[in-house]
Amino acid sequence: MPNIPSLRLLDSFQLHSRETKLKQQYLANRSSTDGYNQQDAGFSLIELIVVLLLVGILAAIAAPGWFAFVNRQRLNKAQDAVLASIQQAQQTAKKNKLSYSVSFTTDSTTKVIKVAVYPSSSAILLSDNTWQSLGGDLQIPAGSVLLSSNIISPNTIGTLDSRAYDSTNQPNTITFDYMGTLTFTTTPTSPNALGLKIVLASAGSSVSSSNSLKRCLIVNTLLGATLKKKDGDCN
């Protein structure tokens, strides 16, 4: 009769040998697989080209919307700056009990929109140091915004001038009396004009076009109330 403890010892030895072989096979397979992965890690040229093409397509789709957003924000800043200048002239007139004017023009060399607030009794020249860049620290890039108006002389309404950058004309001037009020007059070419109008347009469009991206300020009452309008309402 076989010795039972001996048989158990033999079975245990065989089981241990089998486990050892399985571990060796597993380690051998893992080493070869890891070596394969390390050798072939990364992207193929075709994959990189596909990714670059997708990025280019997405950029082409998003770019027009982004540029339109930037232009709108820039025009909104310029519109707010024009409104602040008009209000400054009106408030200074009431505070000092003097007639004050605010003028807007475009520097023909730098293409920067300039503004000046000054006593109406003082003649304003384009070379005077009174002129400041519109918006100051708002950083409106030179030439990015076009300036126009329907003002042909202080508080006198003509037709909307679409000739941007023409600083050889009289500055676009709005004048408040010592009480901060104003009166404006019309010409035969603009009998139904709603008020004095300062127009700002994106440099990528025509000032006179009804489809242009525009912002404007309209001063239309004796008390100097100023309306903010945009696009087609600025024609």
C-alpha cells in the first residue's frame, strides 16, 4: 500500500512546479509586450495630420464669430467713451456756469479718435494739447473704429458724413450753454433729423452701409438727453 504522506508531498511538489512555470511564462510575455508598447508609443503621421486638420476647421468656423465679438466690444467701449465725454461737457458747463463744448475728430496721421472738452469761448485747433485719445486707458486700437457724424458746425445738423479719417473738416462739436442745455438747428438737407449724431463704425465695414456694425449717440432734446443706438438706427 502506497505511503500517503509521500503521495501528498509529491503532489505538492508538482503543483509548485506548475505554478513556477506559469509565473515564468507570464513574466516572459509581459516583458515582450512592454517592450512592444515602448517601441511603438506615440502618434502616427496620419493621426497628427488628421488632428491638425480638425483644429484648422474648428478655428475657421470659430474665427468669424470671435472677430465679430471683439469688434462689438470695441465699439461698445468707444460708444461709452463718447457718452462720457458728452456728459462731462454738460456737467462742467452747469458747474462752472459757462458754455462748454465737446469736439470729436480723427487724427489724420495716427488714425486715433480724439476728443476735447473746453470752454466754448476758446477756439479749438487740431494741434492743441486739449485733444485726448478717446477712451484714454480703454485701449481702442488706432484705426479700428471709424468716426462720423451729421454735425457740420457746432449744434448744426447736416447729412451723415461717411468720410472717416478726414480731419481737415471742422471737428464734430456739441455745445452746451451755461445751464447745460442746448439747441440745435437743421439744414435743408436734414429737415427731419432727430438730433446731433456721433457715429462709430467698425473699421472693417463702411460707415454709410445699413448693414455695418455701428454704434452711435444721438443728442435730441433741449436738456441734452443722449440716446445710445446701434447698427441700422445709426444711419
